[in-house]
Amino acid sequence: MIPLTSVLDDVHPPDPAPPAPAGPRLLTAARLGALPVLGLYAAVARGSFRRYATYLSATWAGAFTNTVFGFFIAYTYRALWEIRPHLGGYDLSSALTYVWLCQALLMPVAAMGGGIENDLEARISNGDIAVDLYRPVDQQGWWLASELGRAGYHLLSRGVLPMLVGGLFFRLRMPAGGFAEAALTWCCFLLSVLLAVTVSFALRYMASLTSFWLLDARGVRQITLVLGMFCSGLLLPLTLFPPTLAGIAEHLPWAGMMQIPADVFLQQRTGSALASGLGLQLGWAVLLLGAGRLVQRAAAAKVVVQGG
């Protein structure tokens, strides 16, 4: 005699046991594929670009401010270079161009703040960073993509407009040479600007992550800001510093934010000097991003998420 339960099992097999709940899985490039990950970061950069493009009044006010300060500094430089021609290896036209290049790069590299650090530190302070860390995306890559979108917008708006106004009132130096040489200079300049933004982001990202331990990273950020203003060439070209100090400052990461991009545009760096300048920027970008990843890993270990 066949048991009734056996017959019923043949007609309606028992449901399989539900799988054990799995913990959160972080989607890496290997799981998603390289192209979807790049598409995600591209979408983040586009969203950041559109976000800053929304505030047109702030853009015009910022461009006006950059232009006004550009005039103040340009007239100061002109008075100085008329007394000391070829000071620091720059003629008057190159020195004036240097002034307006620094004003054009001021917001893209966030030399005086205004980057992603405000949003990041706010999310750390209010605890929203816990949700961010749980999302299936690399936090450093996400914030870097957002920073590149912001920098791209400011380069096209608060970078181009002051340069155009400066060119109307001063004799600025554009890349010289034939078409191929000028095109190469422009390409190297844009590459140098991209590396400058990356280096600046990496420095500010690590400074903001100190909020996990200090709760308020404004002190660390102010120290980084002062060092950046002094060592980047924003206030004066590094070649005007005393030789020993200039030799040190030219090899620090901040030199890659202003001094190197400006020298590339002015063709002060050509040949091996150009390669060494771009190599210095690339080296610091890789080193600082790697250090930032280690700090991020240590900070994530401090996060405790409560709730069901």
C-alpha cells in the first residue's frame, strides 16, 4: 500500500526551501562590466554639470568677481614687470596671461573651495554617508565623477568668460607655432587641467574624510586651502620664490593645480619638461587617489548602521 503523502508529493512536489538571505553585495566593475560602470559615472558627471548650470545668477556673479580680481592682479603684475622685465622667466604678455589663466582655473580646480567637499562633509555629519556606503557604487569614483562635471561647467563658464574679458584689455599670449604645435599645446593643456582637477579633488577628498574622526573638517580644509593658495602658484608664480623654496614647491602636488597647467599653456614647458610636468601631475593623482582609498576604507570601518 502506497502512502497517501507519497502520492501527493508526486503530484505536487513540496516547495524548495527558500535560500538563505545574503548580505549586501557591492557591484564591482567585474560584476557589472566596465562599460556600464563608465556609463554610470558619465551620468553622474552629466548630472553634476546640469546641477551647476541651473544657477545662472551665481555663475554670472562668480565670473564678474573673477574678472574684477583679474584686473586688480593684472595691473599689479604690469607695474611689477615694467620695473623687472622677464621676471621669473616670463615677459609682460606671458605674466598677464598667467594672471588670467589662474582666474580661469580658480573654480575648476576649486583652489579656494566650492567643490564637492561641502556636500560630502554634510553627509558625513548628518549620517547620510551610511546610506551612500551601502549603495552598489564606489564612493570615491562617484564623487570624482561629480567633481569632473562641476569642473567642466566652471571651465566653460567662469573660465572662458574672464579670459575673454582679459583679452579685450590686455595683450595675452596664445599658444604659438604652426597649427600642429598649437594644437598639441591645447591638447596638453586640457590634459593638464584634467589632471589638475583630479589632484585637487584627491587632496580635498582626503581632507573631508577626516570628518569621520574630527566631526568637523573645516580646520583641516583651511590648512589645505592655505597651502594650496601658496604652493600652487595662485598668488605668485613659483619661479619667483627663492630658489630652494621654489625647488621644493615645484615638486609638491599643489604645483599641479595652477603652475603646471599655466606653464603648459604658455609653452614654458616643452619636450622633456612638458613630459615631466604631466608625469608629476599623473604621479601625484595616482598616489593621492590611492591614499584616499585607504582613508576611505578606514573611515568606512567606523560606520555603524542601526535599524532593521
